[in-house]
Amino acid sequence: MEQSRAGRRTQAERRGEARQRVLQAAATLVAAHGSRAASLAAVGAAAGYSRGIVHHHFGSKAQLLAELIKYTQTFDVPADSATGLSRLTDFVAAYLGGMHERSPRSEAFLKLWTESAGAEASLAQLFVERDAQFREVLAQNIIEGVTDGSVRSDVDPQTAAVAIIGLLRGTALMAFSTARDMPAGDLAAIAAQGVERSLAAAG
């Protein structure tokens, strides 16, 4: 009896697994065919569920895409670097280095982002809040770098943050299109070195 109880998953665990499977399925569909392919029915079928299950967890396609953007933009970044500049370059390296397997998750994010600027303008609003948070993380690292002396004092944090996001996404788009032959680790290292050189305070 004890062993049987221990092997049972809680309702929260089942819900978490279902959400994860749905998001993985949605990422795979979007990576292959774009956001228009990610209907609730198609995503449910790809995840092994019904359309109703997807609706139960996400409510609508718009909400599913909003959650998918969060899911595909999540990655691990080292948090123990000593300076603002080193935390920033760690962030750059982690963002691009995470593409080493060219996963559907990374490709789905890039497709959603490019669609938001063109064919699917309805996606644009979904990126507003996420991009604002993204910019603030980068800008905060730059501000801390100016404070600790690792970043030049004449660098405008918000402007630099936007330029770095452009570098990251532009490089990522290349990695998924005409530069698939380039190792993601090499691209990440070069990008991180470029950011460091452009922002570092004089030694």
C-alpha cells in the first residue's frame, strides 16, 4: 500500500506534466509551420490530448501563445559573476549557447518574434511585456557594471540593452537559417567577447 501511494502522482503533478507536454507540442508545431499551425486542436493532438484539455489549461490560442513565448524564452544564466559586465556577458553566452542543439523550442521563439513584426501583428502585443523585462535585466546589469567600474560610465543602459537584444536575436536567426553549420558555442563566445569589448571600462 505504501509503495502504491508513493508511486501515485498528485493532481498538481499531472497538471504540470500536461502543461509541459502541451507547450512542447506547441513549440514543435510553431517551429515547423509557424503560429497559424498552433490551433488548440492541432496542439492537443500533437501532445496526445484533446482540444478541450488544451482549452482547460490555456483558455484560448492567444493565451497559449503568450505562455509559449514565456516557455521558449526561459534559459539558465549563471548568477555568481563578480561584476555587472561579467554577468552581462554570461547572459549573452547563455542565450546563444543554449541553441547548441537547434531545438524546436528556440526556433519557435524566433518564428514567433519574426511573425510579430510582420505577418502576425497580433503577436506584437504579446512581446511588449516580455521584451520590456528582457531590456530591464540587461540594463540593470549595465547599471551595476557602471557602479562597480567594469562598464564605461558614458554607456546609456537602455540603448545598450536594445542593441544587445538585436545582436542576440539577429545572431540566433542566422544560426537557424544560413549559418546552421556554425557551432552555437563559437557564436556565443564571439558575441560575448564583442559585448565585453564594446562596454568595458578602460583598464
